[in-house]
Amino acid sequence: MTSNILSTRRWARPAAGALTLALTLALSSPALAGPGHDHGDAPATPNANGPQRQPDGSVFLPKPAQRQLGVRTLLTEAAELPRSFELNGKVVIDPNAGGKVQPLNAGRIEPGPRGLPNAGQAVRKGEVLAYVVPSAAPIERSNQAAQLAELRAAKSLADKRVARLKELADTVPRKDIEAAESEAQSLAERIAAVGTGLASREALVAPVSGVIASAHVVAGQVVDARELLFEIVDPARLRIEALAFDAALAGNVGSASLAVGNQRVPLAFIGAARSLREQALPLGFRAEGKVLSSLAVGQPVRVFVQGKEKVQGVAVPVSSLMKNPANQTIVWVKTAPERFEPRTVTVEPLDGVNVAVTSGLKAGDRVATQGATLINQVR
């Protein structure tokens, strides 16, 4: 009996070891789903030839990727740049190239020869834009009609008196005949004036040549005296009004510019006011050019005033400035044909299109100007 138990134990030990080995191999081997049951979860293999962020923060960007992203760089140069200030301003009408149309009397609007003008329509100086038929109270019109009737009666009597005096020209002094004729002529002119006042209408003419900036009338509208009906501007000649909270800035203006999109428009400084408005000193600038046609009267703009003081720095486009995760201003510098490094910089305003980098760059660095946003997004 004892021998049978011992033999059974000898056979059980190898069987248990084989089972343990089979389970170990089954657990160590990956479980594969059957055909049609996989979810595409194969691990991604990193592409060493694609754009990627390096451990030191730089970006590896192959040449094909640079061409695809449209990356462009600029070789920087150090120079003495004017210290600039950014001011808030707005577009206003040039008083020598624009104007407003306002009626002198209250009345009803009637279209002009070409109809009522629309906003954006070109007009010429002296062109009739609309008519205003004066409105008068019934009692006032009655008084004018009665006055006109009296004048016509007096004119009839004066004409008859002149005719009688001319028949007696041999016995009547010449001065009496001339006085009668003068009185009859005066009555005729007074009748014409009163009659014109009853049936006349005021013509609204364009004070300058330009484009209708705003129109506030429709046919049949009743308007008051001095109400603004039309504004006319010359799109190529505008004024820029900026507010300076430092009154000393008015005497330190060297030059100024306005950024319209990616274009820089030079401004001519006209002068500064001598009274504060909203605790600020208004500065006037004159702008000319076809690029101004994209601006509207009253539109807020940013004015960059270059002072007479100089600062040492590097001029780079505004499009080169980016932000890093620490919210610091950076630019991407091309240090190798396929490598870009971020540089933390300190900038000052320059002209709206470019900025002055005062620290973080040196002359000869190649800065990314186009595609910098895409480089900044590489992870």
C-alpha cells in the first residue's frame, strides 16, 4: 500500500511541473485577437525623420517639412533704433479733404437729380445730393400769401401811375416819372422774392469731392435744421488723432507710423492740442496713401510714435514673436539647417510692423519670420 502511494507521488511531480511551465508560457506570450476583432491598437513607432521637440526644448524640422510649412527666416542686424511709444488713436475726417452736409432749414427730403446717394458712392464737389422742401406752419403760409396779394395789388397801381405820368411827360418833371418806375420795379422784385420763398427748396450740395462715408436720409424724411445728413471723405487723405497721457511726448515726436495689416503707413505730425481731453493730450497726424481706403472714419487704430532718443537693438517682424509655456516672449532662431532653438527676448514697440529686440538676440542670428507659429506647436 505504501509503495503504491509513493509511486503515485513520483508521477504527480513531473505532471505538476509541466502544467506550471505551460501556464507561465501562456501568461508571458501576448494575447492576439482573432481576425476582424483587432482595434488597431498597435503601438506607434516614433518617426525619427519627422518634426519633433528635442529634450533641450529645440525643434528638429527637416527640410521637406520646412518647405511644407512655409518657414522663412531673416538675418538680423544690430542698429540704433528710435525709442517708440504705442498710442491709441482713431481715424477722423481731414477738414481739407472731407466735409459734412447739413440743412439750414427744417423740411422734407426729396431726391436729387441722380437720386439719393448711397454710402460708398463717389461724388463731385458742387453736385446736388438732395433737396429739402422747407416746412412752414399753415398760419405762416397764409401770411405770406396775403403779403404776396398786397404786393401784386400795389404793383398794379404803380404800373398804372407810371403809364399816366408817361402820357403827361411834357408837363410832369422827369424825376417824378423815374421815381414811379423805380417803385414799380421794387414791387416786382419783392413779389418775386416772396413767391420764391413760398415755392423754393434748399439744395444740398457736396462741399468736396470724395466718397459718401455715411448717409442718414430716405425719400420723404422730415429733418431738422443742422441735422447731419451726409459725410464725405477722401479715402486717400485722412487724419489720425492719438491720445497721449504724457504731455511731454508732444515735444519728443520724431516720426510716426500706422500699421494697416502688414503694411506700414508713415504719418506726418501736425501738432498737439493745448487742452486735455479725458485726461489726455490729443495729437494730430496726417496720413495719405491708397492703403488708407481700408480704414473707416471713427475706426480705432494703434499709432507708433518714434521719439528722438535712440536704443540699441535688433529689428524683427511682429510675426516672429511667440509665447512659451511660461508666457515669456520668444523667437525661434535657426541654429542649424534643420534645427530651431527658442530664445527669450525683451522687446519694445517700433513701427507696428516690426519690433525692437533689446535683449536675447545678437547680430547675425537667423530668426524665423514666417511659420513661427507652426514651429511653436511642434511637440
